[in-house]
Amino acid sequence: MSTAKEFWRWHEYRHTMPNIAPVSDDIITAGVDVGSVGSKAAVMVNGQAYSWGITRTGSNSPESAKKALDLALKDTALSTRDLRYIVGTGYGRVNVPMANKAITEIACHARGANYIWGSSVRTVLDVGGQDIKAIKIDATGRVVSFLMNDKCAAGTGRGMEVFADLLQVPIEEIGAMSLKVEAEPEPVSCTCVAFAKTEAIGLLRKGWSKEKVLAAYTRAMAVRMANLINRVGLEPALVITGGQSKNVGIVSRIETLLGVKCLPTPNWRDGGLDPMVAGAFGAALLAKALYEKTQQI
Amino acid sequence: MSKNQTVEQRYLPEIQRKEIDELKTTVKGASQKIIADNIARMKKADSHRPDTMKYFDDIANLFGRRQQEIEAEKQKGKKIIGYLCLFAPTELISAADAIPVRVNSGWYDTSKLGDRVVPVEVCPVIRSTIGAKMIELSPFLEQSDALISVLTCDGMTKLSEILSDQKTIWGMNVPRVKDSTQSLRFWSAEIKHMKTQIETFTGNKITRNSLKEAITTSHRATKAFRRLQELRKGNPVIMGQDAMLVNQAYSWDDKKRWTEKTEALCNELEKRVQQKDWVCSPDTPRVMLTGTPMFWPDSWKLPALVEEGNPKGIIVADEQCSGERILNDPIGVDEWSMDDMLNAISERYLMASTCPCFTSKDGNEDRINWLLNKVKEWNIQGVIYYVLRGCMLYAMEYNRVKKALDKINVPVYYLDTEYTREDVGQLKTRVEAFMELLNARIDF
């Protein structure tokens, strides 16, 4: 039996922070971020990240939400019964059955970015599976203004998956590979997933290397994202959240285009706060605030 | 040559009668369902909606009572004069004993048909109106014996050419510079020419008395309209989507009856103010809409997202030619002589307009002033700047409006969309995030 290698498949994992032992008085909350491509859940103890899990979103949002939350709780001392308040977010936020409240991913990524990188963050670029959002925030992590791309998936994580498959390069290596070019090629003329694929096939036939094709596509995506940031008004410090924050090809090109460095991405492979989970972290923090509000009468 | 042969069409494609009938049946059925769904949703959004809204729900059925009433008048020999733009002087139509009715299309489905005639980059209101004509969907457009088309934006200008294949079209030339005496003189000449055209077409002379009566009818309507908007200044007693429907229904309803019903609605709402009976919590973010016109029924997509979202906002004002701009300004008559009335009409339709077709280069700040005044008087906490893709004039004025609102620290959100229902999920996220932002400024 042979199975085709799924180049688009990214790392699904979970993590528990060491040295946190929840006790019964602790305020334990969770955020569940059901995106179009990935579902993320984070559990917090008194507003501190305790555990999280990332999994692929299936065709059914409620099931994906449950799967992500179960993954985050797996092998921990906690179960869903310990969660005092849950906030659902992301594209499937209205379909998170265990959530007490739904909040948009825009507010959650803002709050999550403030949690991961601290109060100096002013601009957040969230590149999800299906859309891009540029968010301006204040020192407390509140949204000041935001912009979102229109309805197509151009220049988003889903587009990268299509390219991984087309070029037969594992998705997690795409970013580094796109940087292995001597000179940056012209960006592809169109970031529309469907058309860019056609254009890429044409370039490969012309004899372009995979690296060069990836560079051209990644560049085009980065240009789109940089434009969105410029339209909302870039104010440092800048950070990138969502799945594409892990794509070094995107991050370094945005830095070049904008002329600023992003705050460094935490080493998530080694248990650092994962920027792909920013929305779920933000949701769990907002859950804590909302829970506390219910307690004060 | 067969006697059935039609005149060659310069713009519109030849479509077989069978196809027209089939498409019309399908789209009309879908539209009737959307109208019914909209009203059902609006009833749900306000669990004890004012009783008078029943009247407006009835008038909102574009294929119902009002269509039949107009048809009956038409049978008796009355002329129906449609118009595509708010600059059309409807009082002249009424004064010639004809019926004015606005015919811009709010149907999403027909915009796809319009794509056969103009490129998809064109404003969907235009494409959809073309599509509606192609399948004879719009009762009021079909009933119109002539159309007044005011050449404001590029879309309106070209739309009038395309519709001229099947309709008598009277174009009115609007100056792009507002604050100059030569503009007003030019526009006054257009108004006087329109008077003659209407008189010739209807065979009815516009007299001093008939014009005075038409203007007086408009005055009363404006008074009722203003009373309704005053009621939206305080704690919310009416859903924005209901008030928007009332305001827009004026453009196809009988003017006197509309005024009577709007006054009745206001009586009902005033009682609710006394009983402190609000449609939503008074700390719900107060929102104003501006930008591209929103035509009933399909464009109620956005007001529904605002007022039925989680969290939700309440629409308390707008600056749209499909809404408050219809009736906001009375015609200022000094003496009831024919000359003075015609001059007053000219001034009202030109000077009071905040349409972005005018240049602001020569100091015209009317639109900005309207917005700033509304923000202050109606206590607006956030503005949604609505743009249909292809609507260049509104898109291009956004930055200027944003700068003015930034200065007074009122958030504005640019919301671009299309004549489609496919983007509802994405729009929901955008609208809700904006409402969260407004809430966070009030309290989180």
C-alpha cells in the first residue's frame, strides 16, 4: 500500500508548560480558535499559559474545536470540568459548542500578541489560512484599528499549502528554501491561489528552480501583506501571528519591504509561546477577564 | 419583414422571450423570499416592533400592493416617471399629475446578468439595474413611461445610455462645481427644461397651484422624516434597519400616505420614549452609515450584520442617498410665484446635495460638515464607510472623511463589498471586530 506524501501537512502538536501546578483556587480558562485551516486551543492558569494544542480543522467546526481543546488538555492534570470560562474565536467561533462567548479573532490576536511579546507591540499582522489581518493595538492589547483582505485566499497560508503540494516540498521547509536564491526574482504577477499555481507551472517549464519559483511567490505574498500593513499604518513594534509567522521566507521579506525588524518569534519548537496560537492565548485571557466580571457583584 | 421584429438594440443583448420569462420567474421567486426573510428577521431583532411597521412591511413588498396601485393609476391614464438618482426634481413630476418612483436595483441576482453588458468592475448597482431591465424584473422600472437620469457618476451616465434601448430617458446635466453662480444658473436651466419636458410628455401643465401643492406635500414629508430622525437621537427606540426601510420606502410609496404613516410611527415611538422602552440596551454602540447607497431588499445584508451581530451595534443615522438624504432638506420657498418655486427647487436639489460627484477643491465641505454634525448631534460612536466595489467616488473620498473623523477621535471602518451573499461570513468578522473595538472604548 502506498500513500502519497502529503507535503502540505504541517506539524500538529501539543505542549504543557513545566513548573505550573494548577490548584483548585486557580482561575483556569481556555481559548479555542477554529481557523479555516488550523484549530488551536490554549489553557491558562490565572492568565498564564499552561498548555496548548494545534490541529488541522476538519470539515466540522464543533468537532475540530473539541479536538483542539482535548489535545491541549491531554496528559495534563486538568479536564474540561476545570475550565471556568471558555472563549471561542476564529472563523468557526459561532460553532464552538463548549464556549461561553464568541469573540472575533481580531480582538483575540491583538490581546494574544500583547501577551506573547509584551506592551511594546503596536502592529500585528495575522496571516491565517484564509485571510490576512493588519491590526493596530494599544499598550493594553486593545484594537485601535484593523484591515482585512477581501474574501479570496490570495497570499495566505492556504496558498502556501497548494505550493508545497505542487512543488513537492514539505511546507515547513518552504520558507527557508525560498531564501536560497542568489537574486530575488520578480514577484509572480498574481497571488490568487488558482492563477498563481498556473503561473508557477509555467515558470517551472521555463526551467526555473523550485527555489526561484518559491521566492517569486513568497515575494508576491509579502508585498500584499506589506501593503496591508502600510494601509493600516505601520507603527513599531511589529509582530506576525498565525501560521505564516513560522515562514522565514515571508517574515524576512516583510522586514525588507517595510524596513523594520519584527520582534523575534519565540522558539516554539522548544516550548516557547507559539505565535500560531496567539488567537487562542488572547481568547483565554479575555475569558479570564469575562469570568472575573461574572464574579463581581 | 415580420411585424414582430423589434428595433435593433444598441446596448442590450437580444434575449428570447422564453429565457426572459424563465429568469424573471426564478429571480422574482428568490427575491420574494429574501423580502419575506428580511422582514421576518427584522421582526425577530425587535421582539415588539411598532405596530405601524406592518404598513411599511407591506409597502416593502416590491411585487405587492404598491405595484398594483401604480398599475391601477396607469390604467386610468396617469404617467409614471421613474428616476435613478436623487437629483431628480420629483415635485415637478407630482405637479404634472404623474407618479415619481425611484428605480435603482437592490437585487444581487440581476447584477450577474448585467455582466453580459458591462464589465464586472462596474458598480454593482448599475450592473444590477441593467440586469433587472433585461429580465423585466423591477415592477417600477417596467411601469415607468420615462426615466430621469441625472449624470452624476460614470455609472449613472452610462446606465442611462444602456437603458435608452428600451426606455425614454431624460438626462440631466449636473455641474461638478457646486458653489458658483454659473453652476446654479446652469442647473436652474436644466430644471426649467425638465419642467417643459414633463409637461409635454404628460400633457399636463404644471401650474402655480399644482407645484405649490407638490412642494407642500414634500414639506410635510420632510417634517415627518425629521421627527423620526429626532427620535433616533436619544436612547434607541427603533432599529436602524426599520428606520432605513421607512426612509427608503418614500421613494416608491404614495407621498401623502407615507407622511401620515410616518407620523403615526412617531406617535408610537414617542410613547415608548416616555415608557423608557428601548429596542436595545442604551450602551449599545451607536453607529452611522455612510458611502454607497444601500437599496432594498438585498443590501439589508449589512444593517442586519450590524444590528444582529455578537456584539451588536445600533444604526442611529446615515448619510446615504438611499436613506436620510432623500428627505433631509426642505425646499426653501420665499414667495409662491412660479419663478421663485422653480429657483427654490433648483437650489434644493443642487446645494443641499452631499453627493461625492462634486469637487471639494473649491471649498465645498458640505459632506464633511453633514457627517461631523451628525456625529455630534446623534452621539455617534463609530462610522461604517460602506463601499460597493466599482463605486469610485465614494471610495476616493474615504481618506478625506477618515481624516476629518480622526480629528474628533471617532473610529471609522471602511467596509467594501459586492452584490453577493458569499462574503457574509467574512463581513461578519469585520463588522463584529469593529463593534468589539467600539465596545472596548466604552467598557470591556
